[in-house]
Amino acid sequence: MNNLFDIDGRVAVITGGSGVLGSAMSRYLASQGAKVAILARNEEKGNALAAGIRSEGHEAMFLKTDVTDRDILEKNCSDVLAAYGKVDILVNCAGGNMPGATISPDKTIFDISIEDFRKVVDLNLFGTVIPTMVFAKAMLPTGGGAIVNMASESALRPLTRVVGYGAAKAAIVNFTKYLAVELAIKFGNTFRVNAMAPGFFITEQNRTLMTNPDGSYSDRAKTILAHTPFGRFGEADELLGSLHYLVSDASRFVTGTVLVVDGGFDAFSI
């Protein structure tokens, strides 16, 4: 029987590819034989990551991008096609939050910054929609591909404080399901669109919410852990098996789903 998880030679584009989670995904997919195009804003980190992957004998390139700018993404796509000839996998990992779209314990919804809220939606939602429009179109000549969007625990259950981020991630879940149907019906059943909903991982985006200046856990972090049956935060490499499944032929009849990786948080009640 063929190895259903074999992704050797496939071309994977990862937005937000130099972040805590994105860099782990980039290194892993490259280690499994994929040719990886890392798209991110931080040139120094992105170039270092790609160089590190190449030093281990794998194929990787870095392209500076802005996931809210279609013209830049079109140029990124042209560069990927020039280097690797095709696109098989898109992982929409770019995202983040802003203080003004977060309600601290001493604030209320009436203190929210609509400007920051809009920026968070632009980055997370449109920063998924626009790259998808660009790179899914590039998949058409080869008959399809696998798209994985990054949702969040906050897309499944409204969490306190992160109102802007949660709204954007909830929209990504809806967009994922819509696009899975749209592409399959109009372009064939070799297009698959799924999402991953990570639970709580400490990243650069949420570090100030999860930790105090001295590095100890914040009250919010302690509450999260009290409601996580595994009793700990996730590690970036604990997303990789789920990602591999969703981008490989092992999930070839799976589309429009949300795979939750959260140590049991969503299942916990009392």
C-alpha cells in the first residue's frame, strides 16, 4: 500500500512562516520532502529560517510579503512558480492581535478601538482570504491542492478579552467551510480546504496576555490551564501531525472540517 502521508516533492506555501508556529511548520514540511516557500514580513527571521532548512539538505525559499496586499502576493506567487513550478499546499498561518482590539480587565466593550479591531480583522481574515485567492488560482493547472487555514479556540468558544481576534477567527471557520464547497463543486474534488483550531500555545502575539514581566504565568494563563484537561500549554510541534494529515493524501476525502488541537479545552465544562 502506498504511503498516504508521503508529501515528497510537493510545494508548500506558508504565510506567517517565520513565526513560532509557522517556523515549526516550515521546518517540518521541508523535513518531509516538501519544497517550502516561507512568506512573512520579517526578512531577517525569514531568511535565517530558510537558510537553516537548506543547510539540512532540504528545499526552502523566503519571500517578504504582506498578506493584506494582493499585488505583493501575486508577485510572491510568481516567484514561487518560477522557482518550483507549481503550488500544491497553502497554509494560512499569518495572524495576530492588537491591544486596542483586546479588552483588559479594567476596560469594557465601550473602550474598544474600532481602528484596531479593523486591523485585526484585516490581518487575520483578509490575510487568509487574499492569499487563498492568489495561491488557490495557482493550483488550478495541476488540478487542485490542499489549503489549511489557522482558526483558533476563540473561533469555537467566545473568550474574554480577545474580541477582535475571536471575531476574525470565527469568520475564518465560516470561510473555510464555504470555500471547501465552492472549490469542490466548481473545480473538482481534488481541492480540499480545512482549518486547524489550536488551543493555547504561547507565541509572540499572546505572550503579554499569558505571562507577567518576570516570566511567570498571568492569572489568565492560570485560568486557561485550570480548564485544560492536559494541564499545560501546547508545544508548536504538537500541531505538526495534524497539519501533515490535512496536507497529505491521508485526508483526501476530508474537506470543510476544523481539526481541534487543544489538550481537551473545548471538551471541558466543569
